[in-house]
Amino acid sequence: MKTSTPLSQGWTLRLNTDRHTPGQVPAGLAGAVLPAQVPGCVHTDLMAAGWLVDPYLDRNEDEVAWVGRADWTYATRLPGATDTFERADLVFEGLDTVAAVHVGDRLLGRTRNMHRSYRFDVTELLAEGPAPLEVAFTSAYTEAESVRAALGERPNSYPEPFNYVRKMACSFGWDWGPTLVTAGVWREARIEQWSTARLAEVRPRITVSEDGTGVAEIVVDLDRTATGQHRPLRLVAVVGDASAEVTVAPGEDTATVTVHVPDAELWWPRGYGDQKLYGCTVVLGEPDGGEALDTWERRIGFRTIGLDTSADAHGSAFTLVVNGTPVFARGVNWIPDDAFPSRITTDRYRHRLTQAAEAGVDLVRVWGGGIYEDRAFYDHCDELGLMVWQDFLFACAAYPEEQPLRSEIEAEARENVTRLMPHPSLVLWNGNNENLWGFADWEWEQALAGDSWGEGYYLGLLPRVVAQTDPTRPYWAGSPWSGSWDHTPNDPGHGTAHCWEVWNRRDYSEYLTTVPRFVAEFGWQAPPALATLERALSERPLAADSPAMLHHQKAEDGNGKLNRGLAPYFRAPADFDTWHYLTQLNQARAVAAGVEHWRSHWPRCAGTVLWQLNDCWPVTSWAAIDGDGRLKPLWFEMRRLYADRLLTIQDREGELTIAACNQSAAAWETTATVRRLGADGTVRARAEVVLKAAGRSVALERIPASVARFGDVGEELLVVDADGLRAVHFGCADRDFAYPSASYEVEVGEDGGSGALVTVTAAGLVRDLLLQADRLDGDARTDRGRVTLLPGESATWRVTGWPRPDADTARAALFCVNDAEAARE
């Protein structure tokens, strides 16, 4: 039986000084041998040893830039080989990025791709006992700049050369991330020992036949030793209670074994059914039985995945179809959850993805400037019913198609398609992020002057790799992409669209002017929680435009856009706390405007994928969960927007209309109460409206003119209530509305010993009341976001992690628009 010995102990790190300006290096570091962690990276090892400040704090990022320009060596000792095995392999699941691997004085090989694994035969080298191992890393800058010099300049949305090296692009900085160019053994290293043969690759192709039988067609590639070449082998596959086996003839290194599972229970996205997973085991052995030579184990799920791109009166669709059911995708974009991805644990993946699921998300897009995530990420998505849209790793730049990149990219693609294809949650392969759009609309074509830029990858190599390796899943050439060059790549009427005119140049009300077929990116910025800012920034008092605050705002003119986004709705904030509250509120409102509008146009619009779920460090960004893991108001708003049932007020041809958006399978039939109220809470008009939305559909009903017609938009609002859901509509901007002074009572009580209850009872209209839990305590969490209260209404927040609850502290953590706008006299 094959054995595996992790190489996680006894590693050291040292700086190679021959490629630096000495003044860049802290005094005493040159020549020092430091303890190192594997998996890990240089930055985290230097921080652990006290040689590096935390780059996430203040403006320390600038102080550590030299690390990414340096060369480093990791070293340990390999154990001796065991005589009972014919072969010993040194395996690296991930090397970041450009490295030379030596055992003793023997060069095993060189690497130049963070996104691949590497295997070296060390049988002879270990035969005489333990041996020294060194992995010498050259700066990724050195590699990228060398390739750029050889192949020529290519357009790039950012100033760093990430498109010339196969490394996590956002290591070089992004409009939400720091520039921290890492190096290290970032995934598991191990010694594998085996005899006769091993399972080199296992590719399960999962389908469901018309009679409901689950079919697992498992394609297996083998490695054999010299003696193993002449021996027949037995391959057994077990899926649940079903099994099948084949004999592999001597010399053959590929075989297929097919397992049929009658009446297979299906895997469904969350909200559509259960997430049934079957254990799948492939065992390689001798024909006459005995101990297994090698074993591969995963969990698989039976489901069918389709992509409806049919033409219709509105253009051409982009609708995911799971088990024959069209799905409105309630999605989020995922970036690496840490700028140092080796720090992301299985528990952290589960926690973050559970936060997504609890917000109503059913699709996570793994964005193309990051990494192919760890197996744990996809395992948790399988369990949680989160569909995964997987980008190939190309983003916001033209990528040369010449060597040395082309062969690396093909090897990377084939390996990662194979690695990820067992996961039922994976529903789409996507060729790139914004590169087709860049070529067509960002003047790349003129700048390239005929040079290669990646089209051959997205429209040639990658679809071929998917078709050959994983033909059961759809491939899409890019995001945005309209399906062909017949339309501009970001045409909202065809395929996928990115909506970035809103935020960059236009107000979020512009969302209401178009109905894209599928919104793969859109979003609005806001700062992180106050406690996150206070931990990351030492400046006091905090200010929106302080040097450190602006350093943690990576978007071009980000704060300018935040402030311009406030201007149509609010008076200029009087202080930092008001600015912080209003920008977080505006983020939630902006996203709500888009999602409510687009959901109300299902099935014409078949999905929204918010930019973005998470952050990789403490920063002002588009995220719903900030860099310290705290939930922004946007997260709570997303939970409302992505619930199976959403009640919203929309404009349809100049008439105010109730949209009952029902993504559940059951019909939604209810009577909505519609009221036009004065700012003082008095009812000016009232009506009952019957709503009937079949399963997976939207019901639209016009609000009677007697209620919808405002007398004075500056002092009236519309409120629609149905089945515990509420939609509120104001006819003017907050700055023009006659808000009364905020008047409410605050009570604090116990929540059965597990936390505190904060109950607010309003004496008058209170708009968008928000309890900022981190102002109660840095560890405090609450269960709800903004709420608008009418006179006499109450709302209760459940708070955990608040050791000393009291009403005065709670009141100080409550914010509302009334206070921000200051009531009129």
C-alpha cells in the first residue's frame, strides 16, 4: 500500500543576499536562519520570527515591499526511503512560485507556476538515508519582468506585471487588496512511497440517465514502476452501495470503470432540494486480491448541469439549469480570504461559506485573479449546496500566448479541472475575468498591434481542455461575454454582464434602466466596521481622509466616489461617525436597488453575483464581510434580498407596482396591505392587493392610484406589508424629506443567558435604524441589520459577545437617517 509522509516539520528559512540592495534588508537578517512553517510563506514566517511588521496595519504595507523583491531559501531534511517500496516521490502540492528544488547537490527541477503541483522521483537519492532538501525561490518580480522583456508589453489594468507569471494575480495588489508578493511552500509537501503502480489521476464523469440511474464513469491514469509495467492490475470503484471493476492489462496506463447507481438521489443547490453526497472509492490492486496498491476517495453527487443560452425577444439568455430546473442564481464573488492564502484553514473556509449560505447565497464565483481554492472550500460548498462558478485564473490584463506561459497554462488547466471535477457544487468553468471586454472596449486592440493577448486560451485551449477532461459541465469563455463576437462582450442583452458604470461614474438609480440577462459583477463600496478600523489604524481621531484611512482604500478615487454616491440622497455628513454610517447604509441601499429590480425581471434576468462577499485584509471595499470577518450592514441586506420570498416596490411604465419575487417551489398567495403614510405616521390612504406568485416566479400587481399618488413627496411614504415582509418607498431623497426628530425608547434584557436583547420602540417614524454591534464590544455580533420603524413599532436585536450590556451603550451604538439628516424645525 502506498504511504504518505507529510514534510511539515524542521523547515528553516534564510534570505539569499546576492540579489538585494543591502539597505533594504533589516540589520541582522542577512545570514540568519529562521524557523519556517510549511505550508506557509515568507511574510508570515518573518512576522512570526519578529523580523517583519504586520503589513495589514497602518501603512506598514509600504515598509515590507522589499520582501517581494527578495530571493529566499527553504530547507529541511528528507527521511530515508523504506526498502520495502520500489519508488519514493517528493511531492509539492504548491510552490509559490519560481523555485529550484535541490536534494543534496542534485537539482531535481525548476518551477514557475503557483497553481500546479510537482512530483520528483527521489528513490535513488533517499536510498542511503536522510538527505538535505532546499527549495530556493526567486522573486516573482524577477521572473515576470524577464518574461515581459522577452515577449513585450501587454495592456494591464494595474501597474504590476502579474500577467507574465502564473501566480495569484492579486498578490501584486488590486483595487481592494495590498501588494504583498509572496513566496514559499504554500501547500502540503510530502514523501510518497509505492510499488508496482499508483493512481496518478482519477476523473469521475458524473451523469444521470433518463431512468434516474446515476452513472459514474471514472477515468483513471496510472503510473507504473519498471517491474509494474509487466503486470496486470485490478481496478475497483465503489459508489455508495454499487461497485464495478476492470482488469488493466500489462503496459496499459489508462482505464475506465463505470458504476451505475439505480434511483440515485440527486444533489441540489440550497433551496431546491437536499445535498445528497455519495462516497466514491477507487482501489488499485493486484488481480488476485491482497493488499491495495493505492486508494482514492472523494464524495460525489449526481446532478445534471446545463446552461440555457437560447435566443429570445430580449437577446440571448444565460440561465443555469440544474436537474432540469432553471435557477435564478443568488450569487457572490469570492476573492482569496487572506492575502496570505496559506493561513486559510478548513474551519475558516467553512465559517465564511456558512456566512454566505446564511445570507441566502446559492452560488459562489471564484474570481480569476485569485487561486484555485483548497479542496476544503469545494467540500464545504458541496455540503452547503453552494454552486461554484470557477474562473480560470486570468484577470484584467492581456496574457501572452507564447512560451514559457502557454505550456504552463495548459498543464495548470488540465490539473485543476481534474482536481475539482469530482465536486457536484462545481457548475461552470469560466475562461477569464474581463479580458475579452478589455480587448474590445478598453483600447487594448490598438495597443496590442497584433500581439497575442489570450484569445487563444479563452476560445481555444481552455474549452478544449474542458471538453476533453470534464465534458459534463458547461464552459463559458469569459465574464463578461456575450457568447460570440457578434455583440460587444458586455452587452447586457446577451450572456453575462458586469455593471460598473454604476459606482464608477453613475448613481445606483441607473441600475433601474437595464435588465441584463445575468449580472456577474456589480457592487458599491463601504468602509469596514469601526472596530476593524480601530484595530488596523492607529490614527486618532479616525477621519475619512486620513493618510492611513486612504491607504486602506485601494480603489481609484474611492472616497470621492463614496461621497458622490451620498450627495444625491443626504446632506454632507457632519462627522466621521455619520459618514461611516451613511456610507455603509448607502452600500446596502445601492445593492438593494439592483437586486430588487433584477429579481423582479426573472426569468429574463437569471442571476445576480454581488461583488464581493469577503475581504483579504482590513480595507474599504465592496465586501459584505470585512477583513476581520465582521458583517457589514450589506450582509444583512443581502439576506433579505436573497431570501426565497422578496417583496419590493418597482416602477413599471410609470406606475408603482408590487413585485412578489418567489424563488421557492411552493406557490405564494397572500394579500398585501398598502398604506400611504404621513411622516407623523398618520394613514393618508390604504388598500389591499392580492398577490399570487407560482413557484419560481414573480407576481406583479399595480398599486391603486388612490394610494400610490403622493400628496407631498416631502412628507409621505408608501409601506407594503405581507406575510411578515415589508417594502418601503419614499418619493424623494432623504435630504428633502421632513423627518421628525428620532424618538425611541431602548431596553436591554437577557436572551436566555446566551446574550442580550436590545429592543427599540419608536415614538415616531425612524428611518433605517441600525445597531452597530462592534460599538458595543469588539467581539459583539447581532442578528439583524437596518430597520425602518413606524410610530409605536418595535424591533429587537439579539446580541452575543457583549459582556456588560447596558441601555446607554446600546443607545450610543444606534444610528438612523433622522439623526444624520437632522429634523426640520
